[in-house]
Amino acid sequence: MIHIIILFLFSAVKCNNKTIVLEVLATLGANFDCASKGEINQVLDLGIDQSRILFAKPTKLASHIRYAASVGVDLMTFDNESELHKVKCLYPNARLIIRVRCDADVAQCPLGAKFGCDIITEAPRLIRAASFLGLEVVGMSFHVGSGCEDPPVFRRGIAAARKLFDYASTLGYNFEYLDLGGGYPGNTGTSIDKIANVINLALEEFFPDPSVKVIAEPGRFFVASAFALATNIHSKREVHNNEQDDSVIHVMYYINDGVYGAFNCVSNDNYHPIPVPLKSIGGKLTSSSIWGPTCDSMDLVVKNINLPTMNIGDWIMFKDMGAYTIVGATNFNSFPHSKVKAIINKHY
């Protein structure tokens, strides 16, 4: 396994904010990437020092900036001039990291359409504006998109950072943070080695100075494969060919979690969950679909897949369900969220 040359890991709370996850990561020495007052408060309530928090959201509510100031969370990102004026008014002593756009050609969840300034046409102007306002800019960040499948994009981002670091120095800034954002794989069977190799070579080429603090904001890398979701079949509908031919051509299974619950990742995160029946009657595979429990006809978890015959009461397991799942669950139709049970085996 190739190890990335990263000094500071800031786990993305938005990816999975379960208390047990945060506690384990904190114990292992991780810091935390928070995107709101609520996330900051949740981390602080665990007794974690405010110096271990990065307020990594370029556009922040004024009340959230005031809260960050009140609890001493001073490291935060920005990508526009309005945010600079807001910070100047509400938290002039904040330490700022400019976020630039650096999109992967292929990513599970692209982010550039909403966040990140253009590094050529906007970033220099924003640094000049920060200087004029007397604000402290301490580094640059980029995010290639969640679930990145384009490792070379990290080299492009790091190379661009070198130019921006050099430009900032002409204005009297001495950037100390290079934030590589997220985008690292976490599902079972995936590897970070290709991305790690690209990052290591780029850092050696463009940032050989060890004084630069390299940050990463992994989310799914930490938690995706740490969670599996066990769902129960509560209803079943068989679709027959026609009145003359009574053979079953499709089976619809209804389970107790869906796209308004943990499977919101299907629509929000472009995720394709893979069902694993824990028990089946056997026989031939049949065209099947898996539906959530709500009254919404869009509550479709798996559209079309060949599965062995199952019955009401049987269980279906979905692996790699730790990232951007339970954090986005709602209470539509008053269905409760899936419960989380922590399990540790004898090998750990």
C-alpha cells in the first residue's frame, strides 16, 4: 500500500456524523471538517479541541460565523468576495483558506458547479481583496469531487496551487496550508494507491518545502466500508406474463428502508447499492426490483436486478453503506431511521 504524504487529516463530518464514528476517529488522531454550526457543536460536545476543526464551507450563514468566533474555530474557507466582507464584519481574526475549482473528469458527486473560484480569473483578485481588507489568508484548498475516478486531477490541483502560493507571496502572504480536499475511494475492494502515487509525486515536485502543512478531508475513505445495512422484506409482489401464461416475469420486493432513509444516496450521491440476500429459496434467478417503504412511487432502491426467490421476512444485506447515507435520512411518512449497531470481531 502506498501512503500519502499528508500531515493533517480532517474527517468530513457531513459524510457520517454518528457519535461512535467521530469518537473513534478522534481517538485515532483525526481532525474534523465541519460545514455548519451544528456540526461544529457536535464535535465540540465530544470534548474535541476547537483547534482540530476546519470550517470547510465557502458560503456560511452569518450566525454560523458568529458561532465559530464565539468558540474559537478560526480556520475556514471562502471562494467569493461577499464572504470576505462577511468575515471582515463578523470574524476579522479568522484564518482563511481560499477554495478554488478543480474538477475531476469523472466523480461520483461533482462539486465544482457550486463551490470553488476559478484559479486564473478569480483567485488572484480575491487574494488582493483579502489583503485590502486586512484579512489573513493562510492557504489554498480544492475539492476534485466526491468519489473521484480521475487520479491525475490531483496533480493539476497541486500544480495550480504552487502558482497561487507564489502569487500570494508577492502580496505579503506566506501560505502555510495546502488542502487537497476529499474524493478518496472507500468502498470494499477499492484502493487509494493510484491517487496516493499521483499526490506524492506532485508534492515532491511542487511542494518540497516541509513547512507547508498538507491537509486532506477524507469522508467516504474512512466510513464507506465500515457500515452495512440489513433490510427486511415486508411485502412482495409477483408480476405475471399474461392471463394465458401464469409464469412470473418480475418480482417486486418491498423493504423497510428506502430513498427517504439511508438509500437517499441513490439519488443524492449517484450510488448503486448491491443487494446480497441472506437467505433464499434458491432456484433460477428472476428479474427483480427493490422498493422502499413509503407511498412515493419514486422510492426505488434497485431498479432491475436478477435475484433468487425470496419471501416476506427474509433479509437483504447492502454493504458499503457508511458514506452519505444515514446523514441524509428523513422522516417522510413517519418511517423511523435505521438503527445503528456497533459490532467488533475477534480480529480487532
